[in-house]
Amino acid sequence: MLGVERYKVSLSPHDEDWVREFQITKDELAAIHGDNIIATHHVGSTAIKGIVAKPILDVAMVVKSVGALNITGMEAAGYEYRGEQGVPGRHLFVKRRDGLFSTHHIHCYPENHDNFISVLLFCKYLNEHPEYAKQYNDLKVELAAKYADDRETYSDGKQAFIKKIINLAHHHFFGGTTP
């Protein structure tokens, strides 16, 4: 089941149902946004095979026009529009169960947005390099034990590892590092 209480950290073992939930969500987004969508990807820890994750489905959606996002349609489908949330150019929608448990994060990007490229590369690299996926898994478990009631500190504790993987992924896939 998807959902984590707001501001909390609760990890679940990898669940193949997350792939099915992504497809359902992708279809729902296509119905709401139509031909404004260029691409939709399952990202975040639920997209990395074999590792624990907060059971919140992260979806990265690239659109032709951020200005043409169907906010009313998203709200009608149960999503709350949260704006850029500290990532300029990216627009976030959050779906909650019972008003408390976050279940879906939809990250909307214009084409070629650096953050979109990074989140995509991060997942792809960890899925292709299980030794790094295991390191990430272990880090997440350690941080969750320390910061179960503080999602922000938990997330901050992962940043150095995430940056390292993104740099490795850029080098691996493009022969260089991030700008």
C-alpha cells in the first residue's frame, strides 16, 4: 500500500505493485494533460529494484508547456498543487490518502530541465549498478532509524550520496560530470 504520514520516514521493501501503480498513474496523467505531455517516468526509490523506499510513488513528467499544466484537472483527481518547492522550473503535485498520508508526488518539468535529467539518471544508474543500490539502501535504513520523525533531515542525509551517484551517472552515460 502506498502512503507515508506527512513529515515522517517509514521504509518498505521493494514492491512490484509500484510498477503497476505507476502505469495507472501514467494513464491518469495522460487523461488529464493530454498532448501537453512529452514523457512520463517512474523515478525515486520505488523505481529502483531491490531497495527499500518510502512507499510514495514519484513520477517525473516532462511537458511542452508548464503554463498549460491542467491544475484544475489535477485537483479534481485528488492532487494538491505545491508550486516549485525549492526547485526552480519544476512544479510539484502531491496526492494524499486520508489527508495525511502522502501517496504520490508528481514532478512536472519543462523539456531538458537539469533536475529531471538528474533524477532519471540516478534511478537508471542504480538499477544498472546493484552495488551502489545496496549502498543507497543501507544509507536509507541507517538514516530512517535515526530520523523517523524528521523527513527533512533524513533527506538531507542522503544528498552527498545522491550527488556522487549523479556525477557517476553523467560520467558513465555522457563521459563527463554535471555542470
